[in-house]
Amino acid sequence: MALFGGTRLFAGLNQQVNMAFWPAGTADPGQLQFQNWVYGVWGATVAGFGLLAAFIAGNAFARRQKWGRDALAAALALWYILDTAISLLSHVWVNAILNTAVLALFFVPLAMTWTQFREAR
């Protein structure tokens, strides 16, 4: 999203989002410029969260440290609840569906390993 949000790579997602805000499904040039900016900062934020999650997963989570599991679970819960609620209230169903798919990818390993974590020593 940070680099390619306004390109053909995201055309299908953009069309779905646009339909939620503009009845004709098309935005004027100013709206598209704003959309590209929002997608850019949104993408950068998601990339930062993803990198942090990868470091936690590769270190504390891999070592079965409880704080790593709890940090990932809390961050995912906060993101999912806020992002999905805002998407649903804004009628951007495609993002709510995408969020649920992404959450499922994280939830499965969290749930399957939940009891294998220990307190830090």
C-alpha cells in the first residue's frame, strides 16, 4: 500500500473502497490525491507493524516468552477491533473481510501455541 496503493496492483481494492464513498465509484483528482496519501501512510504504518510483529515472532515468540505472545495478541486485538469497526461503520466491507482473513493467519499459530508460553525469568 505504501508504494503501490494507487497502481493497477490495488485497482480491485481501490474500486471497492471508492464505491463505499462515491456512488459512481470514481473520485475526482483531488480525492484521488488524498486517497493515495492516505494509502501511503496507512501502508507505511502496516509495514512498521508487520516488521515489529516479525521481530517479536522471530525472537520472544520463538523462545516462548509470554510477553511476546501477549504483545502480539494485544496488538492484533486492538488493530482488529478498531480497524474493522471503522470499516464496518464506513461501509467498507472489503477491508473488514480482509482484516478477518489477516487476523485468522495470526490467530491460528497464537491459539495453537497459547499454553506453551512461560513467564520471563
